[in-house]
Amino acid sequence: MVRVRRMEEKCAELYSAAKIRGFLHLYVGEEAVAAGSLRALTDDDAVVATYREHAHALLRGIPMTRIMAEMFGKQEGCSRGRGGSMHLFDASRHFYGGNAIVAGGLPLAVGIALADSMLNRNRVTACYFGDGAVAEGAFHESLNMAVLWNLPVLFLCENNLYAMGTALDRAQSQTDLTAKAAAYRVDALAVDGMDVEACYEATRKGVEHVRSSGGPFFIEFRTYRFRPHSMFDPDLYRTKAEVEQWRERDPIDLFVRRRQADGLLTDQDVRDIEDAAAAEIADAVAYADAGTREDVADLARDVLTPLEAAR
């Protein structure tokens, strides 16, 4: 969680310095979800994420150097600098995006799971999406097909209460998102998304269900982002008092206090973790700075015209 938090804070700084361009959606406050849930998956499982995916990519094992280079638009990045912040990708780690379209990852996850089912591969596909995606047709279509075909998809909803700038209770008549999953006969549970251990335990149960039944499972992580939706967001739709109230449940602070209370974490341990994160970030920024832009002559590589695609 500290690695994610410090990397994200550095990205905000680099964005202000125009080192990172385009859109940038930060995960600050939600770290417990990615840190807890990804720990419950195996290296063979597939992961599909949203445009707010830096944490998932990092904790899935993509080196921070390649993530930072991608955000700098350098060809040493994990997507050769072509994807940027919202399209991190690494097939070797079964990390299939980074998808910029809201709910766009859901049908992709169903497709991956269908392929696994047809090939008799015992693999879970974990699909992350936000509460805003639940209002999209792709959500309903994907859950419906996953049940009809009994597909091994773990649907992981990161409910941070605001789809961009619209509060959940202003956009959806049913705010218990597990009820929407239940409507498609998908087993579901809700969990405190600010508690990393609770996130791990809930995901472990979901993974066990998918592996044993072969069918889907849905988890609603009730979490909160401390920063605006993106770096362009003026954040006028919620009060500062609300944000501060949620900051009192900072997932990193909660975990540190709990582990210090039971004697498993010392002040020196915390300093060591922070120092290691700082060194990793410094290396990643230096790597990205030293990276190279893709040659203009190569920009059309892997891009097919309709006629070429037809062939």
C-alpha cells in the first residue's frame, strides 16, 4: 500500500511538471482493495482493470520502471508508450489492461473466462470496475452471460461512491450493489474497502467459490478516493469535511496501528518500508527520464487498414 501511495503522489507531482500528459486517475485512499484482493490470486489468474489501474499493475508485478516509462510516453513502457496512464498492459503477467471505457473491461473478462472454460483451464479472471460501471449495459450483459455459461469470473466492484462527480445515490435507485448481482443469481458480498485484511479475506472466499463452482462471484469493496476523479477534476461535488472524515479511515494508517498494537510492526519497520518505496520511485523516475520516444517511422507499426485486416 505504501508503494502504491507514494508512487501515485509522485505521479501527481510529475503531472504538474508536465512530465506525464493526458489523463491521470489516482488511487489514493483505495490502496487496501488492490493490495488485499490481488494477494488472493495466483500468478496464473487473469486480471482486467479500469483506467484507475496503476496500483493493480504494480502489485501484479509489472516493474515500477516500466509503469513510469509508460506514463512518460516512452517506448520502454509496458505498452511501448502508446497507452499511457490508462492502458497499462502486460500479457506475460496475465494483466489485460487498463481499459479507458467505463465497464469496457467486463465483457473482455467474460471473453477471457469463456476461453478458459472452453480450453479446460482452471483459472480465475478477476475483473475490477467502479460503481459507475454498474449503471452501464455492459455490466448487466456480462453478469448475465457469466451465469448462463457458468464462467469463472470474479467481479470486483471498487465502490468509491462517486462515478466521476455524481454521487451513487443520485444516479442509482438501488445503492446496495450486491443486490444488482443477486438479480442475476450471482453470489455476492460487500466488504469494508478500507481494511486490507478484510479485502483479502473476502477475495479469498470469492476465489474459492469460483474455483469450486466454476461460476462467477461478485464483491463490492466500499472504499473512497481521497483525490479528485482525475487531475482535471475541480472536485466541487463533495465537501472537504466529507473527505477529511474518510481520511480518518486511511487504510495505511489503520493497518499500521493494528499491526503496531499486536507487536508485528515497529516504527523502524515503517521507516524501512517508506525508504524502500522512495528508492524504488527514484529509480523508476530516472528510468523513465532516460527512456526514448518511439521513432515516428514506427508509429504505424501494428496498425492495420480495413483492407489489411480483412486479409
